[in-house]
Amino acid sequence: MLLNLTINGEKKNFDISPKDTLLDVLRREGYHEVKKGCKTGNCGTCTVILDGLAVASCTKLAGLAEGKEVITVSGIGSQSKPHPLQEAFVEEGAVQCGYCIPGMILSAKNLLDTNKDPSEDEIKEALDGNFCRCTGYVNQIKAVKLAGRMMRGEYS
């Protein structure tokens, strides 16, 4: 079957099998920033933003994404022009091995897109579906707070 998506602002068409997950398609098509973790939707490494919502791409059948917009972490910023979340994660030392970070950043972006001044509890809730083996989440929470300040123009 044919799948039509907009990925990071570019319209794409892919031949897929009805059993393919969105993660399968994205990785097969070279979007390796979307990580493969648990394959059950519990770890958050495969998180993408699908039509404005953070979702686990490993549990989403690709065919159900027909005509939708997908944003991966590569679609929010670059090395030369990083998104405030990408800057804040580096500045706060919130990146260790980095495996969980793309999903964590997209979950945080989903929160900051609607609430640029979230409480610590709101940040914890937004990151709840992202499992990190390397940290205690303290620096990730600090990074989301810093990114919010950056996005509000309170930090330069």
C-alpha cells in the first residue's frame, strides 16, 4: 500500500506493508534519529510528533498515519540553528549516552508548544513516557525549564 506523509516539512510517499509500524517505515527510510527501543511503547526512544502530538512510533501502524505530519528531532533544529530545547539539553548537561534524548526532546517540545512556563510536575508528566538509564532526570527537567525561558525570551 502507498503511504503519504509530511516528514519534517517534506512530502514523502512510501510503499509499505499493512503490518509496518511508523517506526519501521521511518527507520527503513533513513530517519535513524528515531530510535528503536522496547517495541512496546514504554521507553519513549521512538517518540515522534504526529499531527501535533507526541506518540510512540513503535506502536502506531504506519497506515494510520496516512496524510499526517511527522516531526522527528531532526525536524526541529540543526547544528547551525538548534531549537532552544537542543541548546538547553547541552547547556544543562542533560545528555549522556544520548539514546533517549531525541524522544525526550520531542516530548518536551510537545509540552512547550502549548505551555512555555510549565511547572516541574508538568515537565515530569510530559517526560513520564521516556525512560533514561543514564541519568536521574534532574538535568533534563532543568533543560526543559531553561528552554521555556529561552522560548519566552527570558534567557539569551
